Amino acid sequence: MRTDNAKSIYLKDYQPPHFLVDQVSVAFDLQPQRTLVTSHLKMRRNPASTEQSPELVLDGEKLKLLRLAIDDQELPEAAYQLDDHTLTIAEVKERFTLSTQVEIRPQENTALEGLYQSGKMYCTQCEAEGFRRITYFPDRPDVMASFETTIIADKAAYPVLLSNGNCVYQQDLPEGRHLVRWEDPFPKPCYLFALVAGDLRFQQDSYTTGSGRQVDLRIYVEPENIDKCDHAMVSLKHAMVWDEEHYGREYDLDIFMIVAVNDFNMGAMENKGLNIFNSKYVLARPDTATDSDFQHIEGVIAHEYFHNWTGNRITCRDWFQLSLKEGLTVFRDQEFSADMGSRGVKRIEDVRLLRSHQFAEDAGPMAHPVRPESYIEINNFYTVTVYEKGAEVVRMQANLLGAETYRKATDLYFERHDGEAVTTDDFVRCMEDASERDLSQFRLWYSQSGTPQVRVSTSYDEQQGILEITFSQTTPETPGQKQKQPFHIPIALALLDSQGESLPLKTSAAATGASREQVLELTEATQTFAFHDLVQQPVPSILRGFSAPVKLEYDYSDDQLMFLMARESDDFNRWDAAQTLARRTLLKLVAACQQGLPLALPGGFVEAYRLALTDQQADKALLSELLSLPSESNIGDQMTQVDVEAVHQARQWLKRALAEALRDDFAAVYEQNQSDAYEITSASIGQRRLKNLALNYLMSLEAPQIDRLCMAQFETADNMTDVMAALHGLVNRDIPERDRALSDFEAKWRKDPLVMDKWFAVQAGSNLPGTLSGVKALMEHPAFSIRNPNKVRSLIGAFCSTNLFAFHASDGSGYEFLTDQVITLDTLNPQIAARLLRIMSRWRRYDESRQQLMRKAFERVLAQTDISKDVFEIASKSVAEE
Ligand code: B3K
Ligand code: ZN
């Protein structure tokens, strides 16, 4: 086991940088065997630094130093020291220019951090700490410099040479080479640096900002993908308008570029003026991408674009403040998507993700606050807690302030901090200053980890017409945090009459002009609120719109849940009632499976589903959400110990029971929702979703007639949404159509890597026995490569994280498989290896024998000699004593 480099970095140790960089001039000479990077840094001592030492320490990894000079004087070897991570110069002046030349080998870079090759093109990924793999530099976000970048490369192979900012100079050079120079006038941290070189085509458009400036918009892709950029371009323009309208933010350079690359560790990267994207979040045509792909593209394009202000113009002081930019930008992209499509459905999707992943993270060994206190490898902290919980924390502040004051507060934030590297605390201070509210207790959301549990009880006094609602909050212990203080929790509340109408909320008998929805602010461990003038006992609608990231417990009866499922006007709570009912039912079925008792449905359950299925008024996407059963992992999350087999059995049984009872209704819905022309509008997306939900239920009947229907859809569909819905159904059936569909699909799409990702994922998720050996065989497929993160995620990741039943096979074969892949990947791409290993981090939730198998798997990982910091951190924290 290696621990030399695996030490924790603490927030409490933060020190301002000792030296600042004002200007960077960097030149890249891209040659087949090596790349030369020559840089000149104009540096000076930071007046705010407390340290007086004459020494200069720069970060640098995997660099071969060829030249080192200060103010043009070469430094003798005795004047500096090199190790694997730093370059230390013993003595420097107040102000100086540091020049270095290094050699790097992007063609050998499999970690996809720094400068690397994706197919034939060169590209970069510098966040969080990739720039130190390009040149020696103080690689930290609070060092902001303006950059001038020169790129020299062979013109035929790399006609397109891009970097941040505006293109200021181009020149042809001897031997078929050329030079291009870019200048970025906005000071930025080096994690926002980017370079791209390749034989690329671009789709071009233009945008005129509110103040009348014309911006050149370009999406660069490999030639074969030029017909898949329309949706990304439209999304970008929508995002630009939205940011002007909602935050008063205009774009600030003359050109905005997006480049799509196939090999990318995450979704996309907001480099100033030159966003680099995983091609998955750019490329789409109706026949290659599903509706949800289209929606994700819109969201990610907006997210990266929004970073231009929330992240780039105002950046993070240190990486503990990551949520300053990520939480805020996720909140912004969520609201943008809500405005572009169906607000209620978007909220449901976001909360579903939060509950399934973030609540799980908060309840496991990797739990950390939105502003973490320490890390070993920062790349492990790009988490659902920092992103999604961080977004909830911003959302709560926006709601507490109200739209108008929140806008004042963000205006103040942009005005006060433009060009600075700041903290989450600076952000909250702007919220406080604009609203004149004290948010000191609210700040606990940034520093305390764990998901608060809010228990609610009600008592109704019929005589006096008063309803008392009592809330009590507790937050479970998390690693390193035993004692918790009460949070400031906004609870949006309505009281519904028997028709589902919201009643006026009178906090005293004399109250007039009462509103029908109120945000109660919990600040204590226990608090009671009273509502007057209620002639009948109302049904409380609590935590509307999911107004706070908490676990709510209230003892609704089944009847009340069915009532809410039919009548609740808050889309989120309507969905939540349906989910609670289904989950409760499923848990009872799980218990029955465990005890070998006969399985039965509770009274009224089928009718409640029929009512929703035949609701003609509601948004069809919302109905599809309502009628989708909680996932196996969601059910498992409610159990003290997950019983993989019983959960699988219970869910399969319930799905089939509903399909049997509602067969005609599902068939009718399937027929009525066939549409002629494919459109990407909310209405048409909703229609496809409901139709495919019906097909999915019907397929659980395992009936030849339905298999044929499904195969017909697969064969005749003109869009990927319907094709994939059919393939999902077929892949769980042991029938000849399954193989035919899979091989037709493969023959048609084998040259399109993104479509092949779907083909891998659908097979990895199959319920049929033998899926693991299928997955192993697919790893030999010519379209698979362990070096491509999308392939790893779609085959290995999909199997381990979505196919719970197969992954947790009692013989431990799933764990062994995951461990083998993590070990192989760790030598190639530690970030991806660590992400994969995380899937097993909640191993303590399983039975004794599975726990032992998983613990052994972690031990095997930890025993590897050259283990990365990334994987070491996940493995060691996962097995640490609680
Ligand atoms: N800021 C990048 C994420 C970088 C991840 C580095 N491991 C994408 C985003 O959140 O917009
Ligand atoms: Zn982001």
C-alpha cells in the first residue's frame, strides 16, 4: 500500500498564495513524439501573504524540465530543487519573469488530465489540478492571470488550433506547420486554461447580447458529427438569453466555442471561451439520441455557459469552496431547464437524483459537508453533495429571500466580487446584505454533513377548528461529526380540503388576508405551529416542491396518499405521495417474500394507478413519473439491511400485478399515444414517455403478443427514444427477437460510439441470468475500450450500479469483477477507477456474507503497490471503522 503522497489537505490550513502571476505567455509546439511547452510567467510577491521566505514553490507533475530562467538568466542546478510534484527555487526577488521549457507526452496520457490525445485530436482538462501536468505553475484557483497562448502544429493534421479568449494572430510556417495565437484578457485561474488541436469542422451561429454586442458562436466536432450540432446550438442561445433575463449576465468575449471530444472523464468543462465537452453532451439527432439525451444536452450546455459568470469571472478561493461555483451553477441550470420544459417534472427528476445518490452519500462513509473540511484527492470531491446538495442550499436561500431580493443579492455578488476568487461565506454575506437577514444559522448547511430527518405530527381540535403541526429535526452522526446543531429549514406548507383545494392559512383566529401556501422556518429541534378556522380536518401538504433537502416523516394513511396522488396541486408532492404509497407497498411485499407469505396488493392500489393512468388533464411526463415504481436501490435504501433477492422479487411481482390488473388501460394508453412526427417539445416528449411506460409494464406480462408489439416498435421507430424503449423491454426476454434486435442495432450503429454506449448499457442492465458473463464478453467487443470513460461507464458502470440483483450476486462474482476493473483502471485513469470503486462504498448495508466479500475486495484494492491517491482515498475511507 502506498501512502507517501496520500496525505489530507485541510481547509483550516488555507494560506494566501505567496506569489501571484499577473501574466502568462505560453507556447505549445505539438510534435508527434513529444510536445514542448515554453512559458513566461510575470510574477510578484503577494502583498497579502504572511510568509516572508524568499523561496518560490511551483507545482509540476510528469514534466521533463529542459530550461529554467529568471529574468532571462538561466538558473544553475544548485539554485533549484525538483521532486515528483514540485519545483522549488531557493531565492527570488519581489518581481520577476520566470521562464521554463518542459517536454510532455500527451500521446501517453491515459489519465485524461492535463494535455492528452482523444483519437487524433489534442485537448486539455485542467480542473482541478491538471495544469501542473502542462507546465510549472502555482496551480491553485486563487492565482488569477491573463493568458496569451501560442500553438504550433502541422497544418494538414491540425488545421484547427484553439485556446481561450480571442484569436489575435495566425501565420504559416515552413515544413507545412502553422502558428496560431490566442489572448484571453480576463484574468483566470489556470484550471480554466484550455487548448484544442485537430481536424475539426464547426457549426457557426451568432448571438447579439442585450447591449448589442455580436458574439460568434461555434461548435467544433469531428467531420462525421457535423450534422449533430443543431440542438446544442439552440440550447446555447436559449441559455444566453436566459442568463441575461434572470441574472442580468451578458457574455463578455467576441467568440464562444464548444468542442466535442470522445474521451472525457466527466460531462464537460467550462474553460473560459472554450468549453470542452464529452461528445455525449453535444451530439444529437432524433435517430441517435433519446429525449432524455436531448434534455441533458440542453442542461449541460447551459450549465457550462452559466459558469462564465459563476465560476470564471468569480471563482473559488480554494477547492473547499467548490460548491460556490458548482452548487450555484447547478441551481441556475435546474431553473433554466424548468423554464424550458416542465417545471414540476424537472423538480421531480432533480429530487430523485438527490435522494438516490446524495442522501446515500450522506449516510455512508464518504459523507462530507457541502464545504468539505479535508480531502486527499480533490477530484474525489466533485460529488452529489457539493453539486446537488449545494444547489439545494442555494435554492433555499433564493426561496427564503424571495425572487426580487434574491436578484438584488446576486447583482450584489457579481458587483462585489467580479474578478475575485472567493468563498461560500462571501456568497452568503451577499444574500444577507441584500436582504438584511441574519443567515448565521443557515450557514450550517455548508458545514454540517448528513441529511436532517424531520418528523411531523399533527393534532386537530375539532371544537376550535385548530390544527397544530409539530416538527422535530435530528441529524444522524456522520464521519468526523458526532454532534449536530439544528438547521434552519424552510418548510413550504399548504392545508388541503377534501377537494384538494388549499385553505387559507390563519396563524391566529383574527388573521385576515391569509395566504394559501406558507414557508415555515424551523430553527429549533422541536417547533409547533397552529392554524385556525379550519372547519374540517385538512390533509397537510408538507415540504411542497421539496423546499429543503431533508427526510420528511409523516404518518399519512394509504387513503390520504391516494387522495394526494389524485388531487394534490403541487406536482412534486403529488408524485411523492405516489412514490410513498408504492414504496410502502413494496416494503410490505419484501417482508412477505422474506417470510414466504403470499403476496397481495392493498385495497385501492390498482384503482389509484388506474385513475392516474387515465387522467386526461395532467402533463403526461408527470403521469409517467407518478406511475414509475421506485427503483430497487430506492427500496433497499429504506431497509436496515438490503435483501437484494427479496427486493427484486417484490418489485417484479408488483409491476406484473399492475400490468395484469390494468392490461387494457395500458394497452389503450399505448395506442392513444402514438404520434406521427417526431418533435422535441415537452408535449411530445411526455407523450412518448407515457406510451413507453405502458409498453414497459406490458412487457412484464411476458406475452408473445406483446413481444411482437415491442419488436414492431423497435423495427419501425424513427427515433432513438422509441428504439431504446423497445430494446429495454426485449433485453429482459429470453426470446429470438432479443438477439435479432441486438444484432440489428449493432450492425446499424457500430461506427457511432455514442449509440454503441446505449447498446452496451442496455445489455449490462438485463435481468436475465448470465448477464455478468455477457458483460465480460462485451469487453472484448471492438467498440469497447477500457481507456474510454464513456465505455467504462456504459458497460462496467451500468452493470455495477444499475443491475443490483446481478452485481450483488451472493457468490461475490460482481464484486470480484468490479475489483478487477478498478485495479486495471487505476494504472490508466485513477479518476475513473475511483468513481467506479465508490459504487461499493455502502457495503455495510448488506448481509454479513456480502459484507465480508466486499471488505475483502477493498483489501485487495488497498494491497496494490502503485495505488493512486484517488483510489486509496475511497478504499481507505470506505473500510475505516465507523
Ligand atoms: N467544472 C467541471 C468539473 C471538473 C471535474 C474535475 N474532476 C464541470 C462542471 O461542473 O461544470
Ligand atoms: Zn459545473
